[in-house]
Amino acid sequence: MARLQRYLPLVCLMATPGLQAAEVSVPGSFGAQAALVFPVSPDLRTTAGAPGLSLGLHGTWAFAGGHELRPRVDLATYGNQNRIANGSATPQSLDTRVRTLALGADYLYRLDDRWAVGVGVQELRWSVASTNRVSPVPGSSVSASGTTHWWRLGLGPVLTCRLSRHLEAEVRTTFSRYGQENQPANAASCGLLWRF
């Protein structure tokens, strides 16, 4: 969480020149979002396996000059991954499941009535649940389970397209890291935002 407090001012600084002279042109609106998330970096693909689903809530404040600020919270769950160690004397399998909780904000610049580009910064809480099964003797198995968590910064570009007054499509990439060795954990997503 301390990282979010350090890097959120960076996003505010990037948005400050346009927002200082701008007045709020549209009152704040609130909404929900849903997206398909895809593990991009090799380390994350190994652990997360299949694409997953992200759900969240956001607020949007539009300013004069095409500037927007969008605080948001997202919860993502990736598909299960199962790896089996072949060729070893003791059969072994490892099941993993990756989840993230993202707290952050997007700064967007509206190119026209439909398109906007920007950058998102988030503090991500990575959670990796794993179960390791070993079969030392045929017909019997021993398993150990646990969940590990890490807080890491996430940063990346955002592109949105307004489809209607209440619906917007979004594509984003998030560059982050996770794990004890701080491996790259980059993800891409495409989704829809509903504005109430």
C-alpha cells in the first residue's frame, strides 16, 4: 500500500497541467466493469495458465479539454494451472490459481467523442494458491497447500472507445511483478465498462 501512496502522486502530476486550468465539465459518474484478462509474460503464463475474468467498480470525472480521471478497483481470477512432473521417480503434480486485487486510477485524454488514450497506475495484491501432490507409493498421495500474497505496483497504457452513453469498451496492458524473485507478471485485458 505504501507504493500506491508513492506512485499515485506521479499520475496526478502527469494529469496536473491539463487539470489545473480545467473545470469539471461533467459531474462524476459511477459504474462497473468486466473484462477478460490474459497472462502475457512467460512466468505468469506458467503459474496462471488460462485467461481469466476481472470484475470491478469505477468512478469517472471529466474535465474541460478532454481530460478524465477514473479511480477504480478490480478483482481478477485466472484459470487453474496444473503441472505434472514427468520422468521423476516420485510422481508429483502442482495446481496453482492466481488472483489479483487492483486499487488505482486511470488518467485518460479524450481524442474525440469516442476514443480516449491514457495510463493506469495500480497497487496490485497478487495471490497465488498452490497445492503440491506427491505419490511416494502407488495408490497413496501426500499433499501440501498454501496461499502466498505480494503487493506490487502495476502500470500500463489504456485505450477506450465509447459505444453508447452508458457503455464503453476498454483495452489495457498492465506491467507488474510478483513472487519472491520479483518475476515479470504482465497481463492484458479487454472489457466493457457500464456507467450508471
